[in-house]
Amino acid sequence: MSTPTDTETMMRRDGYLPPDEAARDLGCGKRWLLDGLNKHGFPHTRMGRAKWLSPEDREEIRKLCRIPAEPAKISRLRRSMAKAKTPARAAA
């Protein structure tokens, strides 16, 4: 195993992670993250060929991938749950 370089030590101390560790932190695959960095404009820092992701970069990726709630679906769900809670009327 090679010893970490000064740059690598400095970057890790500042909270920067390489893609494999950042993928673990984000809960995604390394390949998916690298594709996002290389093809889809995910935020990151490059130093030569090395890619690093700061805590802010990882938070922005989380926000970019967030799927907002759909009010119409929530409304339908609430109505269906309300119907399930009301007792059926007895036939007269």
C-alpha cells in the first residue's frame, strides 16, 4: 500500500473524499457517481487527474437528485386513507 501524499492528506483533512469513498457516503455506486462527474456536470474538484468531492459537493449532488413530492398523489393517498377509516353504512 502506498503512503498518502501531502495533497491527499490535506484534502481528506478538509473533508474532501475520492469518488469511491464519496459514493459510499452518498449511498450510490462508484460508476454512477463517476458518470455524473464526467458526463452530467456533478460538482467536484479536479487536481490533475484526481477527482475530489467536498462536503458541499456531496450535499449539492443530494439536492440535484432529490425527487420532490407530488401534491396530487399525496392528496389521492389521503383521500383513500380517509375512506378506509370511515365505517361502512348499514343498509336500511
